Amino acid sequence: MTPSNKDNIPAAYELARERYAAIGVDTDKVIEKLATIPISLHCWQGDDVGGFENPDGELGGGIAVTGNYPGKARNADELRQDLELAYKLLPGKHRLNLHAIYLETGGKKVERTDIEPAHFSRWVDWAKEQKIGVDFNPSCFSHPMAGDGFTLSHPDKSVRDFWIQHCIASRKIGAHFGQELGTPAVTNIWIPDGFKDVPVDRYTPRMRLKKALDEVLAEKIDPAHNLDAVESKLFGIGSEACVIGSHEFYLAYALENKVLYCLDAGHFHPTEVISDKISSTLAFLDEILLHVSRGVRWDSDHVVTLGDELRAIAEEIVRNDFSNRVHVGLDFFDASINRIAAWVIGTRAMIKALMLAMLQPADKMRAVELEGDYTTRLALQEELKMMPADAVWGAYCACHGVPAGIEWLNEVRDYEKAVLAKR
Ligand code: RNT
Ligand code: ZN
């Protein structure tokens, strides 16, 4: 839908349309195109990466959530209810990114090696109702078998085999979601494995990981149902000196094995940015996955906001028309503010960043760059920052029946009083 289908086109949008037309940007087209890019909302923002396998379980794997804002989802029904409110406040159709520990077993203890599509049937039904695609992740943390910080690269074969089985089971669940929902699930493998202090042998654990991944990925699955991804990391809490699944390791693995590579915005040196890695990886890989996150001084997984790096990520996707090759997932967890608001703020920031990128006269900017006219390039980049993008955002939200401004927060506040306060 474009604003032209609407009877009342707000005056602010009319003016913005003219301003953008003058620099060669068709805002109606932007509004149409923006709706075609789904963002995968990570379920784990809703309950501090707890999951429903074990209510007393502790978060492991060197990731940490701070804050104790009241009202977190205690079961899958509550999480789905919270997600419904988040989706309602987002313009466009988006996806859900589920971790294996969000299974529903009806109270029965099911080992991670034994998880099956049946344990996710209520998620499938709900996703069908909501008409959203689902992505999936094996959960190789918060478990006694990951207690010493090693999983797929563990020196003990029985521990390795346990996690290999869990990852194999997870791929099947991803494929099941893909088949049922008619859109492939991206099943992303992230493991915490690494050393707190300087290891003597960095090679053997990496060779074990390589072999374990080969076993996990041995069975070919129709890419129409499931796409595999591997996520690298520079360091974690407890793996400061060496992470087995490093950038070079997984990038090479992804290349050799034709799987997706996952770039998490918090998983590099603080001055290193993933926006610069999108074009490099896509020069060799067909598709990649992003975990859009915001590190503050370290991999702190703060709620994503509309800053320079988020905008740069979006510009890379939009300018190169990579939206079919880059799967955009979010990965942050903040328990110090309303958790639903965190989803809404982060996802709306991502959508706004994509919109701002689309509102640029990319061809013209490329042309001046090619001519070596870097003066005009910089001048244009700065001028664009004050263009009336807010009016286009307003029109986009109106097309999707979603509040454009801070009014969305009233809905979250009402829900907080009516639902969250009673948990
Ligand atoms: C951890 C990774 C990983 C997790 C989620 C829960 O550093 O970023 O993606 O955040 O899988
Ligand atoms: Zn991540």
C-alpha cells in the first residue's frame, strides 16, 4: 500500500514527497519497498534469555542480562502475548527468531538431544495465525553439559556428541518451521566455546569444532525449508583469551561449506564495524545473517538505536539491493526497561534505518563518488540528514495502521498496567 491509496494524504507527507522528488527519490516507492524487508525479532528479549526448559535454570555461556524490570514472560503463552503487542506496534510484517530452550513440553523433561517439532507445535500454530516466518537456534548454553564452557569443541567426545545431536535436532525443527510456514528458517549455530586465559593449543579445539560442524550439517536439507548459519565471536565473559569459533574460523567454514555466515554487531573489536563486512562477505557468500545489536564499550547487547552504525548497516543492504541476501535478525537483551518497549524501540530503529537508506539518491551519490567528487559526496551526505524523513515515516506507519510517534508507548503502558503488573 502507498499513501496514494489513502483518501487523506497528510500535508506533511505531500511536502516531503516534493522535497525528495527534487533530489530524485520517489517516496511512494520507498514506502512500498520498505514493507518487503522483514526483521526477525528475537524471542529472548522477552524473558532475559531464560527459556521454558527449566524455570530455575541460570543463564550461561558468557552472556549476561542486567536489570529486573517487573513483568517478564514466564511461559510461552505470556511471551506470545507480549510479542503480539510488539508486532502490533511495528509497521510491516516481521519474523520471529526462536531459541530451542523456548520449547513447550507440557511439563515433561525433554533432553536437548531429543527435542522435536512436536515441542514447537504451538509456536507453529501461532506463527500461522500471525502469518509470520520463524527462524531457529540450537541453545548450546545454560545447561550442565555446557558447564565448563565447551560444547561442540569439547575434548570429551560424549559432550561433543551431545551437542552435535542437539544441533541436528534443531536443524530438523528449523526445517519443520520452514515447511509449515512456507518460508525458510535460518537456523543459526552459536556456541560459547573458548578459553578464559591464554591457551597452549588453539588448533586442536578448532579442528574438533570443524569436524563437529561437519557432522551437524551432514544431512542436506532443502534450502526452501532451512538455511544454516554459523555465528562468530571475538570474546565472551569467561572466553576472553580465545574463542574457538572466531571470525576467521567461521568465515572460512561458511565459504567452504556454503552455509550462511552470521555477523553480530557486538562480536568484533569496539572500533570494528559489521557494516564494512557485509560487502566483503557477500563478494564470496550467497547469503549472510545479521545479529543487529549495540555494544556499549563491549558486547553488552544494548537495545539497538538509530545511530551511525545502524544507518551504515542499512545503507549497505539498501544501496546494493542485498535485501534478499541479508537476513536481518536482532540480538539484544535489556531487562532494565520494559521488555516489550525494548523490542519496539530496537525494531523501529532498524526499520527507520532502512527507510533512511532508501530515501537517499543512491545513483547520484555513486556517480559523484565515481567522478572523484568527494566534496559533493560529503556535502550530500550531510544535507540528507535534515531532510523531512519523519513525514515519510508517518505515512509509512499510517499505511500499516501503526502509531507513528511516541503514542505507541501508551499502548505499552496500558498493557503494563493491565497485564505485566499482574505477573
Ligand atoms: C552470544 C550470541 C548469540 C546469543 C543468542 C542468545 O554472544 O550473540 O547470538 O546472543 O543466541
Ligand atoms: Zn548474536
